[in-house]
Amino acid sequence: MSSYIEEIYTRYAGNPDKTALITGEKELTYKELISGAVSFSEKLKKAKIKKKNRILLETSDIAGYFTAFLGSMLFGAVVVPVEAGMSIYRLNEIINTTRPSLIFLQNNGEKYSNYLTEPADTELNSRSFPEEKNDAAIISTTGTTGRPSLILHTNASLLAAAENLVDGTKINKDTVMLTNMPVYLSTGFLRVMAVLISGGTVIVTNEAYDGALITKYSDLYKVNRLSMVSTSLSAIIDEFMDKSDKFPLSIKQAESVASVLPGNISLAFHRLFPEVTLYNVYGTTEAGCILIHDTAENYEADCIGKPAVNAEVMLLDENGKKITEPGSYGHVAVSGSMNMKAYYKKKSLTEKVMKGDLIIINDIAYFDQSGYYHFVSRVGDIINVAGQKITPLEVEEAALKYEGIDDCACTKVRDLKLGEVPVLYVVRNEKFDLTELQKILSKNLETYRVPKEIYEIGKIPRTATGKVMRHILGI
């Protein structure tokens, strides 16, 4: 198989009337999804759109968005996903960079409904599919460490990333997944496509997870899998702490994505829901899903799992040499069919990050004797206190032992004597007492790791996928 659309077409052919996608009040069977994709592809042809042209798709209508995504792929166009309600400045930047031939926006753009008429059954037979090497999508990063970049993926790389997720987290035709991940990002649409290429059913909602939402969809559709960011996972744990017996029995899998999962959260989850398998998935927009962690196998806070089926993961030292000894820190690097083709129209950045078929990721990690990889820090986040190295994660782990804060983030400031020192931003609750927090930090951290200052903040700045935007703190 060469692409999402070819895989999903196979599922349609085998079970056309099965429900594929549920969003809001809309339910699409596999036949309706494929019919819409074929219709969209034919309309692009009639509009004299050329293959390899860019098509900008806004996520205001989720059902229309995914149908158009597959239709564009079937036609041979390149999808440019954008967030509904995106800043006009960022939208203009993306449009000026990608120069799409068609723009689908809720306001002042083409409408999905005009491109999704019902094709005749004969039009659904014997389709030709795009080649795996063809460009398929230009996807924005979240901008965790600065301005977002645009990344070019092929049909093959998108499909390989989904295959990693399917294989590593046991998605199959019986999967009924509920997700509220932002589907304009690769993190979001990858989850949806992984279920669809497996012949399962996926429910996409824009609502925040809570007990009522999960129970509602579980009662309606027998949801057996949840996909979310770690902050949503924490909220579920808090809500069901004293009523775990109310958690829907149909749910057998949960997945936390986009950030390292604190050990106290995974441990609390397993204590509350021992029958539910909890996965944490590590990846990037550039390389998709590359490391998968079944958290029941290893409760360590920094564990990010083992390589996915299509990924060859390694660590490189400062000289670019492969690290072979367990416990040694190095830059994460990965090769495999899921890797991006390039940063879009950024040749110098592509050459800096890609060395042949290897992508150098801006993260530091180590692996242990059992082959598990452990996250240390993003390269620029490491704090150098007079030659002693600190990672924000270890400070945050210590702080979260205190029940008087709901969230926190550690970053660094310049210091004339020590070079750099850690500081901590906390979201307090009614139990907060600064002296108590300082005592806990002093008890659990060496002196040089204790934050020099603690600042109260209303909300930790995070990306749409839950990653801390440390570069914003202190501005």
C-alpha cells in the first residue's frame, strides 16, 4: 500500500457500511467517506487543479476536512492543514509560503459541501492511487521552542508513521477511539488515520475531556480507546480519583501523546484503572511516531519507550558518533520511512537537521540496559549551574510532589556568579503555601537544583498538544 487513501479504500471494499468517522452530529461510513473523497477528487479535476498543487484545508468542519484530505491525496494534490480560527497573521504567512490553488475556510473561502456531492457507485470502482514517493502534506509544527516551521511529507512517510502507531499500540479493526487532539497537527490527524487504515471507528471532538464526555461517548459507541495529551490524562485521574468504579468498563486502552508522561501520573492511572493499557508515544512532526512506551512495563518518569516498527533510533555524541553504551547522554536521531522529506522551502534548515536519511532531533536522551529510551531534556532547555547540568523535568517532578500546585514549569535565567540558575513557575491552588513548597523542593533536590525563584502564574503556556513553551516564560 502506498498511502492513507489506498489503505482506507481497502477497508471500504471489505466493509463499506461500517462507521468510520464520527464528529459532532455527523457519522460517516467507510462508503460515505470514500464516496466523498472520490467526489472531491473529481471536483478538483473539473476545476482544472493540477497534481502537486497545494490545497489549504481548515478544520472548522472535521468531517469535511478529513474527506477533503483523502480526496486531495487521491487526486495527487498536497494538503496544507490549518487550524480553525487561526491568527490572521499566521494564516497569511502560511498562504504566502505555500501559495495554495484552493483555500477552504469557514469564512471567505471555498466550502467543503460544494465539493462533496454523491458519486455514482461505478465511480468508486477500480481507482488509481497516488505513488508513495509523491508529496502529500505540508504540516505546521507547534512552535514549542520558537516560531513554527512547515514540514513536507510524502504519502510513504505519512503512512509509515501511522503504521508505527498501529503496530506499537495495538490498533485494529475493533478499535473505537475517542480523541480531542487538534487535527490540523500531525499528532492529531495521525491518530485518526491510524484507526481508519485499520478499519476501526474514530470519534473526533473539540471538547475538553471530562467524566461526562467520556461516559456519553462510551454509552453511545462503546469507546474502547482514549487518545489525549498528558494534561487531559491528569484531569481524568483527578476526576475519577474517588469514583474509579464509574469509569466506563468498555475502555481498555489509553494513549498520552506529545510530551513526556510524569511517573506519578502513569502510576496513579494504573492504580485507578488496572485493566486499562496506557501508552505514551514520543515523536515529532518531522519524524512522526518513533518511540512507544507501554507504561506498565516501566514506571520511570522519564521513560519514552522502545523504537517503533519503522524507526531506527540512535543517540549521537557531540561529534556525531553513535553512542553504544547504556546510560550515556546523546542527541536523539532517527532514520526510517516515516521521516519527513524536508522543511518546506528551508534548504539550509533541512541540511542542518537531516544527514542523509537521518534526522537529528533537538532532544537529549539515554537508553538503559533493557533498551528503553529515557528523555533528558530539549537541547536548549538544559540549565548549566557553574558546570552542573540540570534538566527542567527533574525540577518539575520534584515540585509536583506538592499537592498545593496544579501545574508547573521550570526554566532558567542568567546569573552573574553561576552562569545560569533554575526558576520555577507554578499554578497554585487553595492548598498552596510557598514555605511548604520550598521545603519539598529542598528535600527532593540537591541545593544547586533548587529553583532560585518561584513565580506564581495563572496558566503555564503550552502548545496545542500540551508541550511547555519555555521560551515564553519570563517574557
